[in-house]
Amino acid sequence: MAKTTKVGEVRLIPITLADEIVPGASIADKLVEALRRSRQRLRPGDILVVKHKIVSKAEGRLVDLATIKPSAESTAWAEQYKLDARVIELALQESRSVLRRKNGVLITETHHGFLCANSGIDVSNVDGGKTALLLPEDPDRSAANIRRALKKKTGILVPVIITDSFGRPWREGLTEFAIGIAGMKPLRDDRGRSDSHGYTLKASVEAVADELASAAGLVCGKLNRAPACIVRGFLYDPGPGTVHNLLRPAATDLFR
Amino acid sequence: MAKTTKVGEVRLIPITLADEIVPGASIADKLVEALRRSRQRLRPGDILVVKHKIVSKAEGRLVDLATIKPSAESTAWAEQYKLDARVIELALQESRSVLRRKNGVLITETHHGFLCANSGIDVSNVDGGKTALLLPEDPDRSAANIRRALKKKTGILVPVIITDSFGRPWREGLTEFAIGIAGMKPLRDDRGRSDSHGYTLKASVEAVADELASAAGLVCGKLNRAPACIVRGFLYDPGPGTVHNLLRPAATDLFR
């Protein structure tokens, strides 16, 4: 498969897994196997983007909902909106604060600092609703682990981004966001560089890690069994990066 | 340039313009010329994504700031934060309401219904700060016009998305958002479809137009003079679509 990437062009290459990820599985092994099957391979300059679900599963972040005892408050609120009170209770346990609880929507700040619905807990396609899937405990660490394992297996060191789909204030629909990063800077800061007119660009800090996550959302999906993709051709800023660079401190946030 | 796109793979192909867009220019003509120069061409199934700036310029959405007389309130607030009072005044004129005015940041709801800083007005690289660039008056119509002109010129009918870079609550950095759409549905609704387990997917309405905008942000930029790109290989839902499908009504928005 000698395929070249034209300068300036970016390719989004989905990675389709043959089977389910189970607790204890090596994500790096599964991805490298999947690439080999489709006669692709990781190349220097690539970025790997992975949906968090397979990472959470591999890390055993599963909770048997039968073990969760909801409070009276969670039960009352869940009943009002026909929700599973155990999921609400678990979402509260996984949060450091509640941002909004209204109209059946619970927006929390997770222990990591993510602002999202139900602390990012997923129950839709795990075990028919008996088991909840939590976000990875430390998604930056998860990304670094996958990066290291891929290097060991392929000799190639690539940035890794872990994503989840979140709703947004003001806009309808979900998009993918970066929740863990290793090996690249999540923000591209063009301030001080000149544009094609010779003017110095003003406030142009671009959240490239979130743009990479969104781009990956176009080719990754539940329906096509592609929980990861390679982004090829994007000139990232190497260097240490953490998802915390993307999280606006509460003190400077006008919308909390 | 016989280059194939592997099934499932998406390509982001930047379109680099040779010269500046001036009021009255045909965006479709300029893009087709640019593609021809780089020995590319539009193909059925492609999506065209265009940054709004060249659209606004072509549509003559330029305002001489010398003609703007700021109110005493705008002047006082601008002085406090070392801003241009005329830009603040113009942003207020371009808005239907003010969401936040704090710490030198002005977040408005534009006449179109977009929630963004300074009503999306841009002064950074136009004419050394003497001229402001407004958003297109009706970006859906702008997108439809470009789509129609491209069809006339190339025989190929493609969806067109117009974008702008907005900040987000809770997250640092800007990303590209869709502000005008023609020829595709901006939301992909997977509710009711089955995933690979046979479970019915729950809330999975994906804002694909915003994900396409973000993906385009990876290859379009001021520094490389590429204000547009082709997205090739993405299976969009054809049919009528408007950016208003992406705008959450104030009544159901928990963050206004």
C-alpha cells in the first residue's frame, strides 16, 4: 500500500478492531494487529486518536450497577425524569461538583475537571444496561501508556489523544473532545507569528487537540467498529502536553 | 493525479488561493482556479468547507471603523480594558443580546443566533486595523450561493459549509464551528440504529457539521493562505440543512 500524502493534506484513517476489548487487553497490541490486517502501519509524524471507551474497558473501569445504592435525592430526581437512579448516584460519586441539574440533565465537573453530562458515564452499549463504564482514571496517563506500548511494539513514537463525545452549551449535538493527551501540545499558539499580510496575528490560540478529536469523530464510530484512527499529515507541535492545558480555570470562566 | 481514497478513510485537502479576495469576487471561481492550479478537482461526494473571512470579503461585509461613533458606555468599557471602543460599539450593533460583558470579554448573541465574542467581528488582519469585517449577513444563503456557482462551473453539486473560529465555555482555545450550511444535514442522528452489539444506541446525535468545521481547521489557516478545503470520503446525509439545526434554543439551554 504505497500511498503518499500530499504536502498540506491530512488523512484520517480509521482502525477497525476485529473483536471486543476486554479488561486487561493491550490497546496497543490490538491496534497494531488491526493495522497489520488492513495492510497499514504507523508512520513517524502520525497521531493516534482513540475513543475512551476501549481504553476504559481495557483498564477495567466497569461498575456493576447492582452495587450502587442511590440516595433518596438521586432516586426522587431519577424517577421524575425516568432515569436510572443508580447511574445518577454513580455520576455524583464521579464528580467534584454539580454544575446544573435541570430538566433531566445532570452536568457535573468530574474529578479530572471535565464538564460534561453524567460525569461521562456510559451505559448504552455495555452489557445491556447492567454495567456502567467510567472514564479512565487518568486519561493523560492512559495516553502515555498507549504511546509507550506502541513505541515498544513498532519502534515509532507518536502522540496519542484519547477522546469522549460531549454536548456543548449553546449548540445542538455532540462532538468529540480530547480528554487525554501524550506527546504533543494541545494548543497551537500563533500569537506573534505573522499572517500572509505581514500583520501580527492577535488572539489565535487554537485548540488543535479538540480539532483532532472532532476530525477523528468523522471516521470513528460504534456502527463501523472503528474506535480509533490515525491522523496523518498534520504538523503537530511536539513536546509535553496535558489535557489540563485545554481546561479553562473556573476563575476565568464566564459560564459556570 | 489519480489518487484513490480507501473506503472509510477521509481526506482533508487544503485549497490555497493565489491572491486576496476582494469585494465582488466569485468565491466559486477563485476556488476552482486554485484547484486547477494544484491539479486537483472537485469530485462527487466531496464537501467544501470555507472559512467565512473570504466569504465576508467577497460579500463586501467591511465597515470603516472611522464611521462608528461609540456610546459613552462602550467608550468607558473599552478604555478600562484597552480595547477599540468602535469595535465594541459595532459588536453591540451586530448583536441581538449581550450574554456576558466581563474582564474585557464581550460575548453576544448575533442577529443570526450565534453566541460568540464581539459578534464575530474581525479586525486583526484587515487593513491594519482601520476596517472591521462582519460575518456574512446570511451564511446559509452564502453557502447555497457558493454551492450553486460551483455546480454551474464544474457540473458537480457538493455540500458547502462556512466556518468561523469561536471560543468555548469551559475549554481553552478556539475551534472552528459551522456558521452556514447548504446541501447536507448538520446533525447525524444514530438514535434507533443498532451498534455492533445489537443494542439500540441512545442519545447519539452528532454535530457532524461542527466536526467537519473542526477537521477543516487542521488544514486551513491564515499562515498557509488556505481559507478552504475539500473533505473527501465522508458519507454525509444529503438533504436540506441549515445552521439553525445546530443552534440550541435559549429555552432548552442550561448555560445562558
